[in-house]
Amino acid sequence: MSPPGTDNESQQTFNASSFVEDKLRKVIVTVKDSMQHTARQHIEEVPAHTRPKANRSRRFADVLQPPPHTSTPAVTTRRGPAPTVTAPEATPPPATPTKRARRVVVQATTPIKTDPLAIRDAINKALKAANAPGYLLIRSVTVNSKGNALLTVLEGGTSADLVKFSQHVAKALGSIGITTTRIEPDNRWFKLLVHGVSVVDFGKEQGMEYLRDEINRFNPKVQLASLPRWLLSDDRREGKAYSSVVIAVRTQEEQNLANKGLLAMFGKPARTLHTASTVPALIFPPNTPARLAT
């Protein structure tokens, strides 16, 4: 038989235990609901391609393996169009001088008849003594039908380089009996045929020099590139009062000016002749005063 009050105490103890269990159950349910809610939020935030499949049981290795790394897209700042970078233009190689650009014309008082090899050796010896560049040597010498010598320098040199040593070239040619009157690059010149030139006034020894001075002095826009020359030989000019000469200018513009009747001599303009020849022709009035340039 239980002592008095024992059943009452037991009942109170049972009620207290039930109350505690009930409280613990509610706490567990609350914690579980909170964890599930948190888990659902986490699942919603994780990208779909990284979520585990619902029908696949997670293994222990899957739990230990960290989730795959997802790269965060780079944040770009809009700053306007990027500057255009232009590649530097390639510098073209220097053009190789043509044969004409390496050729020099030598005129003498009389037609040159000296052996071309002797001319070449004499000039090269003089260039070497003058300490000219090693590439500035005469490669070949040709004498044309007019009796002029055409000097061609080695590749790498130009006619302008050789003309700088024209005094040494003239001295070398003088040593082998050639008296030079002109040493110039073999440039392309533009010719004009001038009719009606007085043979009496300009047919003498220095007549062509006088004619050149007359044209150059009173035609500042037309300068002759060389001495004029008679079109006909001395024999064919014999007994004539007037004949024709060939003049040469350096540019097309000078040729055009002269061909438009803008060339004057002794105060009178020349008149253009229209012929089938490719060389423009001019004529001076036959009553041109016989007056030489002074």
C-alpha cells in the first residue's frame, strides 16, 4: 500500500513530463520547419544545372565533394568606342636606279674616237685618287654616232653622284687627249625644231653659244638644256641665208610654252608650224635683225 500522497505526486510528475515532451515536440517541429524553409530557399537560389536530381540518392562522396565552381560574369563598364589602332605603313624598299639614271653624257670639242676601255680606266683611276665612294666606278663606256661618250656607273651609283666629280672626270679625259665641253646626266630632254635662223649670224664658231644666250636671256621660262645644233651639216648649209636648228629643254612645260609661240628672239616671237613630225616646229620671221646677244 502506497504511503499517503504518493499517487498524487506521481500524477504531478507524469503531467510535468508530458508538458516537457509536448514542448520539446513543438520545438523540434519548429526547428524542422525552419530548416526545411531554409533548405527550400537555398535550392531556389542555386542554378538549376547545379541541383542534384530528385531521384538520385546522395552518396557519401557526393556530400563531401564541393559544388562545382560557377564563374561570375565580368562586369563591363561602357566607356565609348575603343580607339582604332592603325598599323604603321611598311616603308617600300628604295627603287633601283634605271640604266638611264646611271648614265652620264660627255661631249667634247671634237667627236670622241678614243678607245672606250682607255676612257673607263682613266676615269676610274681619277675617281679612286679623289676618294670617291667604292660603288662609284665606270662600268662601261659607249661612243654614239654623234661622237659623245656615254658613261654608265655601277649599280648603286647614279649619274648625279658622278657629276659631283665632273672636274676629276674632265681632268682624266684631258690626260688622254679629250677636251670636254659638257658632262651631264643622260636625262630625257624635249626637243623643238626652230626654222629661219640666220646662217650668217650664227654659223660661225661661237654662233650656237650666242644663240643659246639670246634664247635664255629673253625667255626666262624656257632655258635650253644644251647648246643648239644645226639640223643640216656645214656642206648642206653652204650658200643658205637661213637654216634650221634643234634646241632641247628639260621639261614638258618648257616645250609647251615654246610651242605656243611664246619663244622670242631679237624681240620677235616665233611662229608655230603644224607638221606631221613628232618634234614641235617653230619659225622665226626671215627679216630677223642680224644682232647677236652681248
